Amino acid sequence: MLDKTYEAATVEPRIYEAWEKADAFKAGAGAVDGAATYSIVIPPPNVTGSLHMGHALNNTLQDIMVRYQRMRGRDVLWQPGMDHAGIATQMVVERQLAANGEPSRRDMGRDAFVDRVWKWKGESGGMIFNQLKRLGASCDWSRERFTMDEGLSKAVLEVFVSLYKENLIYKDKRLVNWDPKLLTAISDLEVEQVETKGNMWHFRYPLADGVTYDFPVEFDEEGKPTAFEKRDYIVIATTRPETMLGDTAVIVHPEDERFASLHGKEIILPLVGRRIPILADDYVEIETGTGAMKVTPAHDFNDFDIGKRHDLRQISVMDREANIILAENADFLEGVEESEILKATIAALDGVERFAARKAIVSMLEEQGLLDEIVEHAHMVPHGDRGGVPIEPMLTDQWYVDAKTLAQPAIASVREGRTKFVPSNWDKTYYEWMENIQPWCISRQLWWGHRIPAWYGPEGKVFVEKSEEEALAAAKAFYGKDAEIVDVNDALVRHEKGDDAVIALYRDEDVLDTWFSSALWPFSTLGWPDKTPELARYYPTSVLVTGFDIIFFWVARMMMMGNHYMKTEPFHTVYIHALVRDEKGQKMSKSKGNVIDPLELMDEYGADALRFTLAAMAAQGRDIKLATSRVAGYRNFATKLWNACRFAEMNECFRQEGFDPAHAKLTVNRWIVTETSRLIREVSEAIDTYRFNDAANSAYRFVWNTFCDWYLELAKPIFNGDDEEAKAETRATAAWVRDETLKVLHPFMPFITEELWTRTLEAEGGSRDGLLSLTRWPEPIGEDASAASEINWLLEVISQIRSVRSEMNVPAGAKVPVVLTGASEVTKQRLAIHEGAIMKNARAESVSVADEAPQGSAQIVVGEATICLPLAGVLDLSSEKARLEKEMGKIDGELDKIGKKLENPRFVEKAPAEVVAGEKERMAELSERKVKVSEALARLAALG
């Protein structure tokens, strides 16, 4: 017998253990002979990671598809794995060393530190896998991969070396996002914009050679200048004064008449004395700021591009810790005449931290009369998400991939329909980025990661090979002498001395960007570069499920690498899921204190409730507003399912061998078989088209309303009756519906459905053929339109009566006569058959047919007939009217208040998007309620 209540905390671990013991998730488990493959690669979570709500949504959706396809008999592989997370992991271990009072990373040296990271990984890394198992993820854990394991490292070497030899990987000096705390380049994804209250400093840059110009200071009504001021300077505005030391030009718009006479002239850079040109460039916006802009190619990404257009010098004035470097900086000093001002600047600023230098520069310019004004300015400042300090655009030597060349086949894959995005609007985002793609910086100044396989010899000669042995052989072939690999410092000393009796090589210190190994994920996890059976069978994969924020960093790069090395796309569909926000629509963040922990939700409500919540809310293109109350509500749904199965068991509803539901005789049974078939079709089609919310909501409505609230209620009189044949058929039908329902719900709620599948045969001493997770997905068995029409008519009649009773505040205990007018012969027959059900479920005093509506009746149209409820003697009409009018007044008041807000352009423009959306939703809810109250008032008026 099923327990009175379902205890998720005790059931879920036991069920998962049973799945693992049965190898239920191994590649090919449950597949029928000759089955087509279905494969998904998991977006590899960080080895340092813990399950957050984004993971929970992403993996729930994958698991729904994987379980569904496995039950359909497909040969399924859900490939799990983890990312080595270069920066995050290095930080975790360094913090651990500091906390334990152990030597620092640099004190212990590279090899010892890397060994220590591997030790940490073995002991503490990867706890997220156990958390995914708590969620019910049915990955083939026997195939677990890690981006730093031997096989994937082999793939990384193969790709780096081959791309280098195809001239698709190269070294270059370009601007990168530089983290001055972690001392490494970082990707755009590792940069977060932080709103900062700062200043916009306006400085006067003096014109060279005594040049002056007329600057307009007064204007007429049409905006034409009427008065001018003679100026010998240009005003420049900046939020980063410390970078001005590296300025190499000032630009103005070519059509800006204020500066037309200055094109080609020069200014004298304050504090430095460098002569720099004034150039025309339409990057400047005439109406914005001062109309003139300084150009610092070595310290700003946009300026870097401008500098390329005008062939400007790139002068870096910071070291890697973001301290100002001037005294020994040849680029800075080149072309600058010695002066007292230059000496003072170097003395005051050389070696000074960037923000201290900022204050000093402002003060020095103010002393020289070159500070025009200071304006308070709130703006977004990029910070490193790990280091937590503002990043600096830094000019450094890094390794790059020629992404533009690799992007072309990947663009064609989407444009020609071989890979599609769902929702399709993400195509545009993909194209915009891919068609304007920049070189991909793949080197990082870390110790944890795939070390770049490049060795340097004298005169900067580089040898890119897969191993030290191959690098030594290449060096010997090039120099005609034996070579050896030594420490970088020893090598540089020998290179400088010209000591080349034996050629000294040293290895590149950098490691590869984590996204480089992740870009190979769909084929490297299957054994490439070896030609494995798994690679031949499961590549290309079927679907990728991911978030929009890594379309560029991961999806696009997998597309590039898959096309280049496998000559075909890595997946045919990319499903982009929404963002999980809090119940007010705000993005979750620790600073706001609105983070919802999925582990806590699973502890309280069970994994099934969380999974079903996420699926039911996963509408394409719409963010999820998650409230804990929604999860609690779907736990109630699980309880409803459990109680329904328990009720069926108490009424001896057991599976009958040989029972064919298509041949049921009773109308109510033919109806529920039809509705079950419709459910199977709806859910299958919804999952196939990635409409997870539609699938979940169809299942919910069927279980809660159709099966529990209606079918089991309509079956009660049969169970309690004397017709043994009807009783047997209804018991068998109920058991069949229960089983089909468990199958349909399994991908969404795997734990409770597996438990019910196992337990619901115990009472009759039988056993299942196997686990529900490996049971075949149900197929629709046809529909009986006549039976469905009859019973659905009955349900509508009862529902409409209940609705009117509720809206008009009819006392729950009051029984009201039900009179039908205008009824057809078919309706009269149905009324005669189902009179008892209407009286019981609609609390009817009697059921009859009449030619005219009784006096004082509330009326409802169902089909061709009108249902009349004589309420004149049941309700206090005046007090009910007063109640409804009071409610209508409140609704109108709220609608008026919200309407004024939404009509106010300032509110719509300045309020957070989630607040505006919330007001619109509230207005829609109130408008819907107003219609209901209006209908109730109209019915009340009709009563007289």
C-alpha cells in the first residue's frame, strides 16, 4: 500500500541509486535495435562551481529531452564533464594556501603549485556533479570528462599546433582586458559593468605654434553663433585623466565648423610636451561633450581602432599592476624634448598607482591653469568579476586565433539552415557578432590550464610543436645544432650573450583561455583526435541547451571548431533558454540579497517540484520570474498525483494484462482514454518543438483537472456501485491512465513517477518489467470524438454552474434548481444520462428542461442550450449588488492609478523594465477581473 504521504527527502536518493545500479543512464541504455542516436553535451560547469538557478534550469531542460528520447527507444548519450576554470580554480587554491599559512604560489614554484591544484581537484573539486544528481540529471556518468584530462589535453595540443601551422593562430600586440590584480588578460565574459559615481574632467590642451581660432559662445534662436571667443586651446573631457600621458592625437568631427580651421594643426600635450596632431574623424559626435576627443591607442579599445585608421603611435604608460611607468619608458620618451615640466611629471608620477596618479594629474593641471571644469558623472566602469578591481585596456603580446576566417563556415551553417537557433530571434544576435568578429585572444597569464606549446630560441624564433621532443628536433633542424630546454631566465641570458654552443629553448609561460578547450567539447569528449566508435556514432550531437550570454564565447566557437575539424556542424539545434529572475523580475545577485538557492528549494520541496516549476515557466524568449510559492504549488501538484494513485490503489485499480483501452464500453472510460491520447500527443509535440512550458502545463491540467478532479470523481459512483462489469472496466481504465500519465510526467518529475511506477503494483503482488526511466514512451491510441464531446459537455455544464455560484456569492450549502431551455434532443439525452453527476457535482436541487427561463434566473449559454439558475429567492440581491459594486470601484481605482503611471513617459523610461512589466501584468489581471464582475452584475440585474 502506498504511504499516506510522499517523502521526497527519503525517496529521491534511493531512486537515484537504483538508476545508477541499473546503468539506466549509460549511452544506449534502453535503445531499440537499429535506433537513431540522440546526443547532448552538457555545458561543462566549473570545477569550482556550485549549483545555481541557471544550472538548475539548463540541466532540467536537458534532462527532460534526454529522458523523453530515451523512453522513445533512441540511442541516447548525455555527455557530462567539467571545465578546469583557470582563473577561478587558481584563486581558490591560492586562498587555501594563504588560509593554511603555506608558501604562496610563487614561493612554491609552478610545478609544485600545479600539483597542488590537481590535489585540490581530487579532494574538493566537482561537487556540482553530486548536486546535478540531486536534481535528477541522467547523464552517462561513466563517461565523465574534464577539460584538463589526458584525452582533452591531447585534442587541445592537436588543434593549437595545427591552427598555428595553418596560420590561423599567431602572436600579436593588441589591447586586451587586463586585470591588474590577477595580472592576466581576461575575456569579455569575465568583465562586469559596475555603475560608478565619478567625474568628467575637462582639461585645456594648448595649441602649438601660437595658433588660435574663433570658438562660438553665443547663439540665436536658430542655433547660429552670434558671438565668438578667441581660443588658443581645445577643451578635452575624460573620465580617466591618468591615460592622457599616452595621448597621441586629438580628433574632431570633419563637419564640425568650430574646429574646421584646426585640421592638421597640433597641440602640446600638457605635463608632457609631446606635439600631437588634430585630426578629422567622424567617430566624434558633434553634439556630445566638448566636440573634441583625445586618442590614447594603448589604453582604450575604441582609440586603438582610431589609432589604426590614422597610423598613430601606441604609447603605454602603465605596467601590468596599473602603476604609471615613465622614467624608463622608451615609447613615452620618444620624440619628447626634455623640459622642466617633463622632469616634474616623471618625478611626481613614475611608479605611482593609477588612481593616485589620477588625483595628482588633476591637481597638477589645475595648478597650471589647464583644468577647465569638473562635472559629476555616473558611468559604467568595467571590473574583473574575479579580481574585483577595474580592468585596464592593456597593450600586451598575446596569442590570437584568426576568428574571422574560422567564422565564415559557422555563419553559413546558420544562414543555410544546417543549425538553427530556438527561439529564432537569436540568429540576428549571432550574425551581428560573427560578421564583425575580432581576433580571439587565447592566452592567459596563469599557471593553471593548458600551457601553450611554444618554445623560443635565439632572436625570438618560435617553435610550436606537440611535445618538447618535437620542439628540440625542430630547433636542431633550424639551427643545425643540438638544443636543450632551460629555464626562461637562463635562456634569455644565453641568448643575450650569444652562447649558442647548444641552443637554449624556453617554453611560453602562458596558458590557454579556458574557452579554447571548451570550443572542442562536442568532439573532444568523444575521443577526438582518435577515431573512436563513440565519435563516429554520436557526432554531430543533436541539441545544445545554453544561455544567451555564451552564444559568442562558447556556441560560436564550437561552431567554428566543429566545422573546421569535423567538416560538419556540432549540433543541429541551439536552444537558448531564458534567465531566471526573482519574483519581481529583477536579476538575482548577492548584492541585492535576492538569490534563490536551488539546493535549499530541493531540501524543502523536493527536486521534482523545482524541476516542474522551471519547466512550466520556461516559455521561449521570456525570462522566468521565480517565486518560492510557485515551487510550493508544484509540490502540492506532486501530492495531488500521489493521492490520486493512492485512491486508485484503494479502489483496486491495477494493471490488467490484455486490457485494451481502445475497446472500453463506458462513455466515461472512452472519454478519459481519448483525453489521455490527446495528452500524449500534446506533450510529445511540445517537447519536440522545445515548448517545455506547454508540455508541462498540458500535463498539469490533465492530472489535476481531467484525471483527479473529474475522472476519479465520475468513477466513484461506479466503484461504489453493483455493476461488476462496469467496475472492472473502470478499474482497468484508471490503472491504464495512471500508468500512461506516469510515463508522460517522468521526464519532468522523475523521482516521484519512478517511485509510483514501482510501488503501484505491490498490492496485487505483481512487479514491473523494469524501471520507468527505460519504459517505452506512450503512443496515442486514437480518439472517440462522441464520448469526448459528451463528457466534455457535462464538465462544462458543471464548471459553468460552479463559476456562476462563486461569482454571485451563492452560499456553499445552498442547493439551486438547474433548468435548461432551448436544449436539443442530444442535450436532453445527455441530461437524462448525467442527471446524477450534475446534481452531485453542481449542488443542484433538481435538473429539468423547460420552454422558458424561470423568473429571476441567472443564465449561462452552453452549446445551443441555456442553463438557468433561479437565484431570486437564494440571494440577498441588494447586498450582493452592493458587494459587487464596491469591488468594481476598487478595480476601477487601481486601473486608473496604473493607467496614469503607464501613460507617464518618465515612468516608462526611467522605471526598471521589470517594474513596468509588472504594472502591465497587474493591469491585465484587473481588466480580466473587471469583465467577470461586470458579468456578475449583469446577471444580478437580470434577476430583477
